[in-house]
Amino acid sequence: MSVGIDWMAFVNVFLAALLGACLIVTFYATGLRLLVRAGRIPVVSPVEFTDAITILSEKQARRAAKQAAKAERKSPLTEGQKLLALVGAYACFALCALAVIAGILIIVVGH
């Protein structure tokens, strides 16, 4: 008994997965970059887990918040440009979510 492999289908799936992964990562990275440009720097507060390492100490969190405030004061962007960057960031995150949802629908529906 011989098993035949459709190599073109394999290449199509590989390229679709590679393209999808690249698009999602690109949209997410662009969204984070625009979020920072808009003055919404994501700062992680200290989190402690039982029997685990502290992710960020309080001193590090204060330092990061201070640097974020300093960057906010030095931002060369106008309020309109910051708003546009924020809208662009949310649009990138929405495209990221849509790409994930589309991938799930393609897997579930099968088309």
C-alpha cells in the first residue's frame, strides 16, 4: 500500500501559516509601537506568585513609571497626533484579533 502526499497542498498550508504568523506579529508590534507613541506606555505592576520569582519590584515599577512620565513630557507629538497614534494602535490590535478569528474560522469551517 502506497501513501501519496500532495506536496502542493503542503506548501500552501506552510505558506499560509507563515504569512499569517508574520502578519499577526507585525500588526501586534506596530500596535505596541503606536501605543507607546501615543503616550500609553504599558507598565507592568509588581506581581508576586506563590513559590515564584517577583516579576518586577516596586522600585523598578516606580522607575519605569517615572521614565514613562518623563517620555510623555518630552514627546514632540501634538495631542491630535497622539490621538491618531492611539487610534492606529487600536486598529492594529483589531486587525490582529481579526486575523486570529479568521484563522480559527478557517480551521473550524474548513474552507
